[in-house]
Amino acid sequence: MVERTGPGLRLLAERRGFRIGTCVSILPLKNDPEYARAVAREFNVITPENALKFGVLSRSRGHYDFSDADALVDFAEKHGMQIHGHALLWYAQLPEWLVNGKPTRTELIDILTTHVTTVVGRYAGRIASWDVVNEAIATDGTLRDNVWHRIIGPEYLDMAFAAAHSADPKAQLFYNDYGIEATEQHADAVYELLRTLRGRQVPIGGVGLQMHLTLDHLSAVNRLPSMLARLADLGLPVAVTEFDVRMKMSGHPTAEQLATQASVYREVLRSCLTAQGCSTLVVWGFTDRHSWVPHFFPNQGAALLWDEEYQPKPSYHALAEELMRD
Ligand code: XIL
């Protein structure tokens, strides 16, 4: 059962004009009533975990299936929540037809523009913000060698933001990356990229810091306030977009692991609440029952706010306490 005694994160966040969100996946939303209840009670923004990714939307060229994305958008609207669209251009979860299709530069520009226009246009006025480009920088700080960069060149970023802006001029357009918890080169390169995009008047409206952390990532947490201040100097709003804190698993997590995890959750939220221009924090899932972590990181897990039985963990209480502080 989900914690019923406290006011819930959503109410605490709304009292201070803050957005607290989670990614949402379609299967548990349809099949696990406890999941849907918890999302509606605890969060005021959702990010579709996979439903808006290119490869999920378009299994064959020229064809889009929006049924899962529509269901998530309807759910969010029914519960008065904002939607953060994720992710228009990425190197992963691309359609097979694109990866195997060997498009020419002109064809790929057309594919890019059509995709961004179709998806952003469909939800114009309903999806408030978008991750337009996801993870364009490699950990060594160079532009990542992905299909967009290889075939189109660095202008693909400008093209994506321009197309998204024309399709919904009111949407807030994000660049999203895992810059800070990677290397200094990565963080510096993200900053430089944003500075040059801004300099070229690319319609970028925010930067998303994913923050998939581990218990050993305390240095990333310590660096966060200065990173946020630096980004604020660029005049860009910042959001924590995919926050989770995974741990090594052998049996159940220990009390010590859970306490360390809670302090990472607390520090990241506190840094965001005290920074200029950081008014959104989205966790990448909220219950360990439904989390990407064990599928992607062998022998790691327990990254979220509730355990597998929907019992709140110290990490949940840490966020609630931080939201209650003046
Ligand atoms: C992950 C999802 O959680 C998984 O369900 C999916 O199989 C792979 O992608 N960075 C991102 C997210 O920007 O889209 C990724 O989500 C996690 C890492």
C-alpha cells in the first residue's frame, strides 16, 4: 500500500510552486491499479518512459502508432498533471527502418523534420515541454558519433529545435543529457554546446540533467550546486529529468545503503530548490517494482522511492521533508 498518512509529494510541491514528477510506463499504468493511484496522488508532472520514443512510435516508415502516448497524455490531463515529452532525437530506441535504411543526408533531414513536426504537432498545446535532443555529447566531451551527426552533421541539433519550435511555438524545448554525473569533460562540453546554441539563437528553453546516480556518486551531488549556478548564468531554466539512485544488490538493501540513498535524494532536491531556475525534479520511476535499473545494470536495483511492495523508503521521506522545509 502506498503511504496514506502524509500529504503526498504532489501537494507539498504544489504548495511551493514546484513540479515533482516521475516517468510513467504504459504496462503498469494499465495493469497495476496501485501504480496509477500513486502516480496521480504523488506527482504533478509525468514523462512517458518509452511511449514517445521514435522507435516505439514508428515501427514502419511513414506510419505512427500513438495509442500508448495518447493514453498517457489522457491520463495526465485527467489528473491535472503536466507532461514532459521525451525524447524526440536520440541515438537509442530508433526505428529499425531508419537504422538499417542507410538514408542520404537529404533523406535524413526530411525524416528528422517530419518526425519532430508530426510528434510535436500532434500534442501542441498539450505537452508543455520536450526533450528535443537527448545525449548528444559523448563522455569524452565530443559530439556523439550517432546517426544524426554522422549523416547530417552538427546542424542536426539546430534543425531539431527549429522544427519543434515551429510545430509548437509555446512548448519549452530542452536539451537533455547525463553530463554532470559523467566526466568533467562531459559537463564542460554540455555547457559549451548550450552556450553556442544560445549564441546562434536556437530556440532552446531549458536544460535537463538526467542524474542516474549510484551511491558512489557523491562527487556529482557535491558538484551540483556549482553546475546549476553555471547553467543559470546562461539564462536557461534547469530541470532534473531522470533522477534515480541505484545500489549494488545482494538480497535486501541494508539500512545503511537506504540511508545513504536518502541523503543523495535529499541533497539533489535541496540543490534544485535552492538554485535559481530549477523548478522541476522528475524521478525515473517511483517504485522498485517497476524500474529500468535491474534490466540495465546487473546486480543493481532498489533505486527509487517506494520498495517493490509500495512501502515508502527513507528516500521518499527525505524528499517529503525537503519539500516541507522553508
Ligand atoms: C530507458 C527506459 O527506462 C527503459 O525502459 C528502456 O528500455 C531504455 O530507456 N536515459 C534516457 C531514458 O534518456 O530514455 C532511458 O530510459 C534511461 C537513460
